[in-house]
Amino acid sequence: MRLTLRVWRQRNADTPGAMSTYDVDGISADMSFLEMLDTLNEDLILRGEDPVAFDHDCREGICGACSLVINGDAHGPERTTTCQLHMRSFHDGDTIDVEPWRASAFPVVKDLVVDRSAFDRVIQAGGYITAPTGAAPEAHASPVPKADADSAFEHAECIGCGACVAACPNGSAMLFTSAKVNHLNVLPQGSPERETRVLDMVAQMDAEGFGGCTLTGECATACPKGIPLPSISAMNKEWLRARRKAARG
Amino acid sequence: MAVSGLLMLGYLVAHVAGNLKVFFGPEEFNAYGHWLRVMGAPVLHHAWALWLVRIVLLAAVVAHAVCAYQLSRRDVRARPTAYVHRRRRASYATRTMRWGGIILALFIVWHILDLTTGTVHPGGFEEGKPYQNVVDTFSTWYGNVIYIVAMLAVGLHVRHGFWSAAQTLGVGNARRERLLRAAANTLALVLTAGFVSVPVAVMTGVVS
Ligand code: HEM
Ligand code: SF4
Ligand code: FES
């Protein structure tokens, strides 16, 4: 296929960026979106131009490194990561807009690459357990009810890609933070820090300059891992519980 | 936002129920208006209970507006650069929360000047005669337009607001999702239909 790309180009954080238009040819429907960008970059390099910078790592939908807002959708039109999005989702002759995640907490580093270390600091604030873990323990040592185990697994799926923030009209990180809080808070291993975890992670999330949640649901629609919207309510419940407990002393 | 919103919502439910008394004729509606003032008597002095409700509501409106302002500022700051490729996000009710809220705030001011103080009321406003006052208001085209637009805004605002408040207060979960959505839609529909029925009744001559 032959496509027209309009890509956000920005030299670095301090210079303003703009959309640039490129034509790419010889794209097969089986290519991933990133392979399509590789094709564009090979072209640019041959022409002596600066290739488009974009984040990627595993290219199998598990690491959370890839990003891109494609035609206004975080990770593009399919419910998956950009690396797992294939060109069969587009048609010959299409014009495709490619932009970076937009949030003040995710400043643009170059072109389509943004700095997501705000997420790392949210994790550092409480996304861990303090118990020494060592080797894998005997599975029956601490029983976990099936429903709790399922919930922990569901939330552990979050790969920290930031699509939720990119899709949210308010640039809010509630879905990500709720995934991380709920993942550990439902498990017995996570219970010693149950209150401090939610209070500290939410405080860090606020300090990073993410927006406030107005429950638009755009995050859960964009999330490639299907973290559900009610997770936010579950985190609010944990937060209120922790605040009440702190107030009682 | 959730707590102040739910307070106002509770008031709206009581208000729409009270308004429907207009269908039982002037005596009953005016007597109801009178009761609002003697509510709580003889324990409370004349209109004390009413003033208590007014004070709580005013506090809720102010708190709701201040929170909305702070939240909106924070949200705008969090997305300093807009996307070039724009697309419609979220449902209509969700997208219109800010403008809807502003419309409702303006409506409340107009409404109090119209039917409580009578300042902007068309025709001879008479204290203690709410039935005639309501009929006069809905005998003007702009009265009908203002009220009906505001009531549609109320429905949309409640549709997203009620469900959203439940999430904020941590009441939502996957199992209750359908229940909460249904409750929000029912509340929105009942409020809008109930409120709108009054101007429609005056327009069609059912209430005169
Ligand atoms: C068709 C719809 C409506 C009608 C016919 C209506 C009618 C009235 C009437 C007659 C009163 C005065 C009661 C009295 O003084 O005895 C009143 C008071 C009031 N209404 Fe409404 N109303 C409507 C919708 C609404 C809505 C949607 C809101 C809120 C957004 C609202 C908020 C208020 C408030 C706050 C007062 C109290 C003012 C006070 O006594 O301090 N009304 N309404
Ligand atoms: S919640 Fe979903 S969209 Fe957000 S960071 Fe995690 S995987 Fe990505
Ligand atoms: S590159 Fe790892 S998830 Fe896309």
C-alpha cells in the first residue's frame, strides 16, 4: 500500500515541533505499524534526513515501551499496543496522523518519544511489597481466594505504557495508578503497606502534574491490556478507607 | 464534587415531586408552598427549616462550583498541547459536564429571581401564590425555552454525575456497573420528564 503520514517532528524538548508530511510506499498489510515506520526511516536515512524517533522494545505487546497516538487514538484503532497493530487496519491511500502522548507529565524528548519517568516515580512511591521474597514460595503457604487472585492478575497486566493518560481528555493517570494499587492491595503479600501504598501513590501521581479524573472512560477504552474502568472506583475505595483509618489513628 | 452533587440531587428529587403537585390544582400546590415555610413547626420558627435547606444547598452549590473550577484548571494544565488529530471523546453527557454545569448555575440564578423573589417574573408575582406564578412563567415563550433547556441540561448532568459520584465514593465495581448506569439513567429521565411536564402542561392548557 501507499500511505501519506503526517508525523509530529520535534528536535528536542526546548524547540517547538510541528507535523511533517511523508509519503511511504511498498507497505504490506502484514507489517506492524512500527515496521511501517522503520520503512519510512530507512527511506529518510537514505535521503540523508533525520529519522523519526519513536519508542519501542519488545515489539510483542508486553513491555509497554511503544506509544503513539494514531489518528487521535492511543495505540491506534485496534485494542492492542502499537507494536501489535498491523497495517491491515488501514487502507491503501490513507492519510495517517501520528502524534506523541500528550501530557504535561510526559514531556516530549524528541519527535514521538516522551519521558514517562513520572510513572516510575509513582511506582517508587508504593508499587512494591516490603516482605523479603526470595525463591518462589510453596503455593499453599498463603492461601489467596480465587476472586482476589484473578483481580490481582487482571491488574498486574498493566504494562505501564501510558495510553490511559494519552487518551484521557484530562491527562489523568488514574487507570494506571489504580492498576498498580489494586494489583498489590488485594493480595495478602501486599497488605502490610495497604494504606500507605494507596495514599503515597496517589499523592505522587498528583505531584507529577497528571490531571484529575472525571470518569470519561477514555482510558479503559484505550488500554491495550483491558484494565477495566471500575478499577478506578476500587482504588478510590482503598483511598477513602486508608484516609478514614489514618484519621482514626 | 460527589458529596455536594448528591446533596443537590437529593434536593432535585424532592423538588420534582413537589412540582408535580401542580397537577392537583392551585389549592394543593399553594398549600404545599405554604407548608415549605411551616415545615418543622412548631419545633422550629416560621421558615427556619426552609432557610436551613437553603443554606445547605447554597453551601453545596458553592462547593460544587469551586471544586469544578479547581478540577478543570488542573485538567487543562495536564494537557497543555492539544492533539492535532481531534476526535469526539466520551459520551455526550460526559463531554458536556462543564458547559452543562455553567448553564445550570445561570439557570438557578434566573430561577430564583423568577419564582422565589419575583424580580424577573413576567406578570404580577405574588408571594404565597406559586401556582399562578408558575402559570405566568410558562405563559411566555422565553420562560418555556429557558426551563426546558435547563431541564435537559439537568438530565444530562445527572446522567454522568450520579454514576461518576458512585465511582468517586468507591461504590462502583464490575458487578454493580449495570445497576449504577441504570440508576443514573432512570434518575436523569425521571427528573427531566418530571420537570418538563410542568411547562408542557401549561403550554397545552392542562394547567392554567
Ligand atoms: C420545570 C421545572 C421547575 C419548576 C416549575 C420549578 C418551580 C419552582 C418554584 C415554584 C419554586 C419556589 C417555591 C416556593 O417559593 O414556594 C422553586 C424553587 C427552587 N427551585 Fe425550582 N423549579 C423547577 C426546576 C428546578 C431545577 C432544575 C433546579 C435546580 C437546578 C431548581 C432549583 C430551585 C431552587 C434552588 C429553589 C429554591 C429557592 C429558595 O426557595 O431558596 N428548580 N422552583
Ligand atoms: S492501565 Fe493500560 S493504558 Fe494505562 S499504563 Fe497500564 S496498560 Fe497502559
Ligand atoms: S514494543 Fe513492547 S509493548 Fe510495544
